[in-house]
Amino acid sequence: MYGDPEEQDRVECEALYSLLENEIVPLFHDRDRGGLPRAWIAMMKASIRKLGAYFNTHRMLQEYTETSYLPAHRAGSRLTGNDFSAARELTEWRERTASAWPGVTIRVEESLKHTEMRVGDTVGVAVRVRLGGLPPSEVAVEIRYGFYDAAGQVGMGTILPARHDGRDGDEEIYRAEIPCAGSGRYGFAARILPRHPDLANAFTPLRMTWEDAVPGV
């Protein structure tokens, strides 16, 4: 990890151009008597052999069918059945969520400032939320964690669901354990979003509230 993002950009740029200049381009132009770049062809065949079985139309169609088309068909059948009762319930839930969401808040119970953790350890996180009148069953609390990048931001990271662990006054308590799978500087953030079994996509209500935690794990 670099303290200066511009320095990291410079180092990585030089490494890329060095790879192109000293390995990739010479490999392509190293031809045999027949004018064929044998080493380049071998590398391309190895790539096709390794990736071709995954990046293909059959795999794509199977994935679309299993993750999108069939779930959409089942959801449509459920929402339109019984005189559209499930669709009406989902509409009422959306309206109820929209009305309550301005009162939803989330905060990490305490900042984590561990100076040393071992690989394989876990870090407990407690999150307090106010639900604005919504029941815990209608929200999902999640922890996003991962390594810090050169800009001091957690990358895409991993999403970890937090479990509901009771109530304290007007706040609901959620807990999760972050695994320290590797060495480095970790960061995490807590977020809350609406949850309903009939949502086609968990983010379709377009409502999400975050609180970033202090880094240092």
C-alpha cells in the first residue's frame, strides 16, 4: 500500500509498460521460419483452454435462466395469484417503507482501534439502528469489509449479514463478526436497507443508509 496515490499510479504505470515492452511485445514478434509466434500462440491456447469453458454462451444462458428468468417467472406467478393479493401487499410495504425511512438511522456501537490482530482472528461489530417504526423483519443490516486501497477507501469488499440481537430502548441491536483472513489494513462500514421476500432485487427500493466505522483493524 502506498501513502501517496500519485506515487502508486507512477509505479504501477511503469510496471505495466515494462511488462509490455520486455515480455508481451517481444513474445508476439518472436517468429519462427514460418512467420508464426509460437510462444505467443501457446499462451493464447492456454488462455482459451483455461477460460473458454466458463466465458461462453451456454454458461451465460444457464446463469441467466437460473438467476433471472426462473426467479422472475416464479415471482410473477406469486404476485398475480389469489387476485393479486401479494402484489397489493408489496405495494403497501413499499409505501410504508418510504414513509418510515427518513426516521431510520444506523451507528456502530463503538469504534474499533485494534493495533494488532492475528490472521484467523475475528472482530466483533455491534450496530445500533432506529427503524422509524418498521419491524426488524423488514430490514437487513449488513457489514461491508475489506482491505483499504491507495485512496484510503475500502474496495468492493465482502458483504456480511448482521444478525438481530435484541432491543435496547428505542434501538435494535445487530451483531456480526468480521474474519481477518489475511494480513493488512482492514476497514468496514455498516449499512441498512429494506428487505421483502417479493423484491426482484434487494436494491429496487433505492433506499440505503450507511455509517462508516473508524478504521484500524
